[in-house]
Amino acid sequence: MRRLRGLLLNWAPTLICNVLLPALTYSMLTDRGVSSISALAISAIWPAVEVVALFAIRRRIDEFGVLTLILIALGVGSSLALQDARLALVKESAATGLFGLLLLGSLLMPRPLMFYFGRKFATDGSAERVDWWNGLWRYEGFRRTQRVLTVVWGVTFVVEAAGRIELSQLLPVRTMVTVSAVLPYVIIAGLVTWTIFYTKRARARAAQLNPAALAEPAV
């Protein structure tokens, strides 16, 4: 129960500042005649506030908030670049494609981006559990798992973006509107499902090789 409460307290500000408030801000501004690009840029104030607040309180950067800011920035950039009616249909995919490249580029960093996103989902934000997650990096199998996750998510986003851009040139606009609305959910659902099964298998292998590697801190 205590862990569940910690997870709720950890995720509530994230969902409010990165999902609810940006969506409400964007909707309210566009309803009042503000351009979509300006509304999207203004909505970034909420995840920025969360990132700054969390750093001030815990002296730690919130990876999910930074991800939201990156996606908003990519969305603004793609909106400015893609003015054609057909290309406008895939501007969201262009943003996710760029994010896929960012994921792949993070493989050159000491720790890939999926390590930080995984930490957000696997911990309640407490110092003990964050330290536990960070400590898993010393295990070779854990490092391999995080890099494989980063490669698969990155490549999938890039391929999805390229495929949707190609489809926008081949399919009628009306058909492409439907494809653009449905395809992202199919891709994300597939990635999440694969990630769950892959990480379960990875944890099973780790438990066989070194059970201590999976020992979580007492709460």
C-alpha cells in the first residue's frame, strides 16, 4: 500500500503537468483563435514548471518532463516546416521520427534514454528506489536490456515516421487521415506489449544468473 501511494504521488504531478494541463491549454488557446503552433509552444510551460520544481525539491531532472518538452519542440518545428496539406498530416509522425533518432543517438551516451524512462516507471521517485535502479547498471545483462529497448523503440519510431510520410504520398487524403489517427496507437501498443514480454524474460534470465541483482530496497 505504501509503495502504491508512492507511485501515485510520483505520477500524479507528471500526468497533470505533462498531459492534462498542456492538453487543456492547447485546446483553450486554439478555441480562442490562437494559432496551433503558438498554442503548442505556450503549452510547454507546464512540463517546464514540473522539471524546474522537481529539480528544486529533489535536485533531480524529471526525464518524463524533459521528454514532453522535446516532443513539443519537435512538434513546433515540424509544424513550421510542414505546411503542405499532405505533409501536415504526418507532422506528428515527423516529430516521433526525430525522437526515434534521438533515442538511437543516446546509445552514444553513457546510459541510453530508455534507462531514464524505465527508472520513471520502475520507481516511485524516492531516493532509495532511484539508487536501487541506478545500481542495476553495474550488471551487464541490465545494460544490454536497456540498450536493446532503446534500439527497438528508436528504430520503430523512425520506420513508422518514414512509412507514414511515404503513405501520405500514395493514399488519398481522406484515407491518410484515418491511417494517421490509428497507426500511432497500434505502434505504441505493439511496443509496450513487446517491452513487457522482453523485460520479463530479461528479469528471468537475471534471476537465474544473479538473484541478488533483482533485490529491491525494503519499503
